[in-house]
Amino acid sequence: MKNFVVLGLFLIMIVSFSSCNREITNQPEGGMGMLEIRMIDMPATYDEVNIVIDSVQAHVATSDSMSGWYTLNRIPATYNLLMLVNGANAVIGSTQLPAGMYSQIRLFIGEGSNVVVDGDSVPLTTPSGMQSGIKLNVDAVIEPDILYTLTLDFDANRSIVKTGSPTNPKYILKPVIRTVATGMTGIISGVVSPSAARPSVWAFAATDTASTFADTSGGFKLVYLNPNTYSVYIAPSDTTFQDTTILNVSVSALATTYLDTIILRPQ
């Protein structure tokens, strides 16, 4: 009975964290990590700056310029850059990638971008040379089971060039973008004994929750955890064993926190 009561309390905690939760399962061995691209903006003197992004790609450093591109997002979306200020951001692409060094990010700008000036929407022209994508140099090292977050700081004021006559102006998009590595995650790894208890494993922090299942040998790995201090909760599927909680488990970026073997006690 205690097992179900405690698990119920933790499930209530999960609901309260629903705005920031994500369920994470063990990744298959194969050296896969995660790259997430976010976009922010500096303030600008327009009503709106609406940019259509068709797709986002990342390039493997060891490949030539024609090959080695991985697509992070294939769904076109429109972003008003002026909404992405004061801490707000938009995730414009996210996917698993083979571990390794990535040297470039490429943004494909779609049709329909516009700028709103004094309440009037004006098309934002994209030079034909940008049809092959806007290429940004980066030094992103993707490591297995690690989430690497890269932020693109879009300077809307400097990126829009006003041309033509004062009575019939035209606006051209010439992006000025700064890239910043803003976040990298860590891992909690351990072994639960006996493995026959078939436990689920949860990690809780104030603003983060993750979960996984131990494998047939009792091993588990909680990945893509933001640096923080976690409580790790072990909930056996076999109710003849007691649940257990390990407090004050510290996670650092680009590091694995290894726990001692967790011995489950019988009820």
C-alpha cells in the first residue's frame, strides 16, 4: 500500500510540473545526441517583423559542403521577431543527431515574410542569393545522450534594409544573427537490484521531471537533464519490493552522475 501512496504523490507532482515536463526513455547505444535551436531578437523600431522559416539544418564538420546536412525542422512556421524579447524565445528546430562536431546551421527563409510599419504590412524581400539558405558558423559538439541548445540572436533592426522612395519604400531582409550556445544537459546513470523488480525511475527537480525504465540487467539512464539537484525515485513494478528515493543528486552540464547500485528492500 505504501508503494502506491508514494507513487500517487509523485504523480501529483508530475501534473503540477506539466508545463515543463518531458518523458525521456533510454536511448539505444549508437552515439545519438539532441540539438535544439532557439531564436530570440533584439528590440526594433517596427510594429512587427514576421519571418517565415521553412526548415533548419545542421552540418557535420567533417563532411563537404554538399553532404552531411541534417534537417531539424521541416514544418514551415512564421515568427514575429518582436515577440521574442525579454527572455521569450521560440524553438525553431530540434532533433536527434549522431554525436560529433557540427560546424554550420542553415536557415531556409520561406515566402510570406513581412514587416508591419505604422500599421501597414509590407512584403519583406529576400535576396535570391539566400535561396540556398542562411549559413551560420558554429562549433557545436553533440555528445551521446546530451541536449545541446543553440540560440540564434536575430537583430531585426540591422537585418532589415529600407530602400526606394520615401513614398514607396521597400524592405529587404539581410539577416544579422549571432549564435550562442546557451544550454547543455547532463545524465543520471545507475543500476537497480534486483532487476526482476522491473522498476521505473523518476528524476524530480523544481522545474524539471524525467523518467525511464530500468533494462533487463537493472541498468538505467536518465538523459537530457538540465543542470540542477534532483530527487531520484525508484518505483518497482513488482510490489513485493519497496520503493525508494535518493535525495540531492547533482547534475552538471556535459557530465554523467553515477549512482551506487540501488538495492531494493522487500516489503
